[in-house]
Amino acid sequence: MESGANIKRKREDDSTGRGHLQQKRIKLLESRQQLPIWHRQKGIRDALREHNVLILSGETGSGKSTQIPQFLLDQPWCRSKKIAVTQPRRVAAISLARRVAEEMGTPLGSSSPASKVGYSVRFDESTSPSTRIKFLTEGMLLQEMLRDKALSQYSCVVVDEVHERSVNIDLILGFLRQLQQTRRKDLKVVVMSATADVDSLRRFFAAKLSMPEEAPPTDEQPGGADDESWDGFSENDQLETTDIATCHVEGRQYPVVTQYLDNPTDDVIEAALHRIFQIHCKEPTPGDVLVFMTGQETIQALQKLIEDLAQGLTTDYPKMLVLPLFAALPQAAQQLIFQPPPRNTRKIILTTNIAETSVTVPGVKYVVDTGKAKVKQFRNRLGLDSLLVKPISQSSADQRKGRAGREAAGQCYRLYTEASYKTLDKDNKPEILRCDLSQAVLTMKARGVDDVLDFPFLTPPPQEAMGKALLQLLQLNALAEDGKISTVGRKIARLPLTPALGRVILEAATSDMDCLLEVIDIVACLSVEHIFTAVDTEEGREKAQIARSQLLRREGDHLTYLAAVQAYAEEQSDRRRWANEHMISHRAMQSVMDVRKQLTAQCRQAKLLLQDQEVRAATDEATQERILKCFLRGYSTKVARLCPDGSYKTFTGNQTVAIHPSSVLFGRKKVEAILYNQFVYTNKAYARDVSVVQLRWLEEMLQ
DNA sequence: TGCTATTCA
């Protein structure tokens, strides 16, 4: 019970706070009323009163992400429960929650018990008992579904950015449709997409739960089935469209003029250079240029070319400020994008597709698009990820183009012909057709989907890919012989890790192995970005070698990571300085510490770790051996042996693998066998995160 | 022997 004084004080706080919040709300109301979606609210409310599914298409700037939940909140069917709005990215979930709270005149999240809007992302949850609208990442909603399969606290789930077609989105859509047709016939689902093609979504929600047997595309065809539409439903499926409403909202974009090349080019860097200088010398400032490239290497090459050429520019022209943008770039360098350029200077931003979805660059009037991107594709038969440069899709090209029209009318220069634009795939290939499915399959099993081939997929993956995933889960003992999830599998599914890494954790917790804390440190490194800062010059490499010398372990990357985490954790005074001195990414290490804390807490909760267990002081040789054996348990198929010709060849498949240059074992003396966590094809097949193992250990594991 | 598109739990 609260005392009278407390209640009184709270009232005063609330009333002064409320006054301020209400002023803000009223101010924001005017701009909300300008949004294209504002005048559609009655239609949208009516649609969801009569139907359980609403498919809403609308380009950026329509206001759908912020307005839809507010339109629905006071509906009779919504009164007693929450609305969930999923987002692909953490920053989007948090900033949308902040914005909607302001628009509603309510405090955000856990700041006040009266708050109506909150958010939930990994490592950061801000909700209160009174939360009515909750923005969360897709991963968090899937996590919630482990504990509450029926999503009983929600009356409505809004799935945003569905056109991105991540595995998580596809899983969520499948689960939602199952729920709606079984124990949550009252659940409302709003699916929002930036692409206008909603036909496959409509058919997905209309089809009967038990789907007709389709022949999924076969895997491993060169180039894949690239020109097909990614739609698992054929025209003659019986439709029950009565329960589905669709709605299209126009965006609020300025016009963008598109210009193509007359003839194809085989040197896009040269073509980009040419176009950038044409824009710079011809067009007035202000007006920044955003150039879409494939990766760090080409970005840095072009940056040098531009800067060299810009030196020869006379003072009649504005100056050029070239800024690279890619995910591995340190945070401070990324922030330069948001600063206004100095006087009489034009910003030229060279970016990967990070600027297509994740980062909005202000001030851009001109977009130069090379039409290419690096795309990851999992090869089931080889058990390897390839990361190759591929042509983008039309919707990707249109997305890039749209970046020129956010603040004013703009121009888009495509460094390919109009004819080749027309040959591009319409949409991005869904991730579920491009990735290792073991985690998705385990996720389904853990949520009670016994027959995963019967799961309602928006795009069914090839049966071969499903088979591989099931096989891998069997090998990890995550599934029993009958295909049902095992106790081990349930424990793995709860961990925020791939099944293989989860299995390593469980192995480390056994009394035989007894090295869980050490393994958690290593696994934390493996599940974040690379902890060593990139070096691009010969000189830098030598400097890094010296700076990190105390941490490097000749046994390989795993024990090197362990040494780095332990040293970082021991550093009490200035961790940022320590990281800089050792040429280790402070940002990456902060994530490592977050993951480490979370995994430790989860292991305690799962009784894998005793409450009072502490890190051992030294890691002796016997412990090192047990640590690597734990990794062998999860990665038994990712082992290669040294062959007489000096190459490493995999045990399963006899393929050649090279040690990646980022590994501490790169350029070292050859050993009888290596274990690795990633098998990636770029220029050739590389093993990443590599350690030395003995063949004897492997034999022991097989017994 | 020479290198990592991008998210997320």
C-alpha cells in the first residue's frame, strides 16, 4: 500500500509531467493529420472489426508503423489486451516506441506505471503493467512464444516490414496463421509491407491450414531458381478471402528521376567515379551523393580514387567530403554521416546496403546505384555459406532510389541499363531459402510443431534443406530418434544461440567437461562481430601483432578469444583504453560482456551453473583440451585434416579448406587437424574461428 | 597461403 504522502507526490509529478506531455501531443497531432494514412483510419478500423487479417501495403513515409497501433487501441475487440508491433531492428523498435509515446502523450515504458507504450529488445526492456502498445523485435516475439504459445496477452499482432522476409518474419507469420486457425480465432493480425504486391500474402492467410503438397524447388541448382516468384501457393488453391482485408496507402515521397546507362559497363567503380564527378561539377549544393556499393574493399578503393581526383579540382567547384559507411566501421566514423558538411562542401557517402534498410542518411539528393550487393547463400550439400556479389532485385533497386527523395526531389543514376533492370528478380530471395535451417527447425519443434514439413511456410524451403537441418539436430541430440524434440533440444532452443553453439554450452556444463564459464566467454565472442579491429596496411598488421601478443594463443582462435575476454573483464580502470591499446574493438567487447552476462544468467536458471561458481584463475592444459572437445561435440562435421600436399581437407566431403587470414593460425605451422566454426566461400573456401585439435580427441568423441 | 553484405535472440 502506498502512503498518502506518496500518492500526493506522485499526483503532482504526474500532473506537471502530464501537462508537458499533453502539449507535445497536441503539437504532434497536427503533423499526424498530414500523414497519408490519417484519413484512412475509419476504413482500417472497419476492416479489422469485420476481418481478422489486414494486409497493409504502403511505402515509406505513409506513417503506418506509428499510426496503425493508435488507430486500433480503442477498438472494442482490443480493450483488454495489448497490441504487439514487431520490427526487424532494435533501434527501430525503440525509436518507434518513443515516437508513439510522444504522440499519445504518455510516458515511455518503465518510466511510469501509467505508461501505455513500451518496447522490448534484447538486453533492454521498457514496459510497465499498463503497457498497451509494445514494440518488439521479431526475435523477442519468438522468445515470448516459447513461454506462451497462444500469445494470450495480445489481442493483435502487427508484423511490420514483411517485405524484408527474414527467417524470423516467415516463422512468425506461420505461427500466427496456425494460432488464428486453432486456439486464437479472435487474434487480429496486421501484416505491413513496403511492396505493393500483396497477392502471395493474401493467399497465404486464405489457404486452409493443411496445405496441398507442393513440389518445392530443388536445391543447389546453379544460380538457384532466381526468376521464379517466391510464392508457395498455386493459382488453384482454394481461397477463403472473406476473412482478409487489404489496403494500400500511398507514401509521402518526393519524385526521383531515374537515369540508366545506355550501354552496360564491366567496371562499375570507374562508372561510379565518372558519375560522381559529373554530379558534383554540374549540380548545385547543398545536395549529397549516396553511392551503393558491395563491400568494404570496393568502398575504400573508390574512396581513394575520388580523393586523388578531387585534388585536381579547381576552386571554382565545391569541396568533396568522402565518407565510407559499412557495419564494421567504428561507431564514431559512422556518426560523421549525420553531421552537416562544412561550408561549400558536398558529402559523398559510399555505402553498402546498410543504407538501404538500417541507416537513414540525411541530406541525400543523388543516388548512384551499382546494382550489386553481397548475398549469403547456404549450400546444403557442402554445409558451407557462400558470400558472393550478386545483382540486386528490382525492389532493392527501388528502395535505393527512394533514398534520394526523402527531403526533396532527387535523382537516381543506375549504373546498368534499363533492359538489365527489367531482368532483375522482382523481390529479394527470402532468407529461408538461403540459410541453414537447423535453428528455424528447432524453433518450430520447441513450439510444438512436430511435422515441420507441414508447417505453413509463406515460401516452403526445399525438402533437402529441411532434411539436412533435421539430420544436424539429430547429430546434436537435440531431437530424439523419432524426430521429437529432446530434453537437450529444449534447453538449446531457449538459448539465444545457434543449435551447434547451444550444444557446446550444454557439453561444457557436464561434470566430465566442467568448463562452462570458459566456454561461455568463447561462445560470446563467436556470437558477436569480430573482436579484433580491422587493419588494412602491412604496418598496421605488425602493430596489431605486437599490441595483441599477450592474448594470442598458438592453440587457435578459441583460446585466444578466451584470453581476450578474461583480460578485458579483469581490467577495472579504463576498458576503452585497454581495448584501444590491444587493438580490440571496444564496441564488440561490450556486446561480448552483454552476451556473457545473459548466458551466465540463463545457465544459472537452467541449473547448468551453480550459484556460487566463479571463474578459475588459470586455464591449464587439461582444461584447454576439454574446452576444445566441447566445441568438437557441436561441430563434429567442421573438422579438417592435413593432407600430404599441405592442404586441409574436411572429414565429411573431403573438400579443401583454407585458414582465413583473420585467424591466429593463418600463416602458422601446419597441424594434423583443425576444428572451425564457420565454413565460408568468398574467393575460396575458408575456415574461420579455427583451433588445433588432435585426431585422438575425435576418436574419443565418437566412442 | 592474404580478408568479413546485413540483422537478431
